Amino acid sequence: MTKTKTQSKELKIKLVKSGIGFPEKQKRIIKGLGFKRLNDVITRPNTPQIRGMIFRIRHLVDLINE
């Protein structure tokens, strides 16, 4: 029996909280992901590097399921 779990190749991420008042490193991660303003929705590839960046700012973003 084989497991066939479909994993999304793309992640949709929404910035729901501002980086104001948080460390500079987190602000650089927000900019590095490509967010321009609050409530921006971006699409990024599902890679360990991107997931690590999301993990660091998980209190500022939401993942959107399709």
C-alpha cells in the first residue's frame, strides 16, 4: 500500500500584523519574503528555506489554504 499525499508546491502567505515594534531581523525577513504592505498576499515555493522564514515570523503572518 502506498501513501499518496499531495503536497502543495506553492504557499500563499498573508501579512496580517505589522513589523513595527519587532526586532530588525524579523523586519528583514518580512522584506525578504517580498511583502510590501499590510494584508499583502504573496505566493512562494514550498521549500525548507521559505518555511523557515515563515516559522520565524509566524506571529505576523497567516498561511492561506486553497
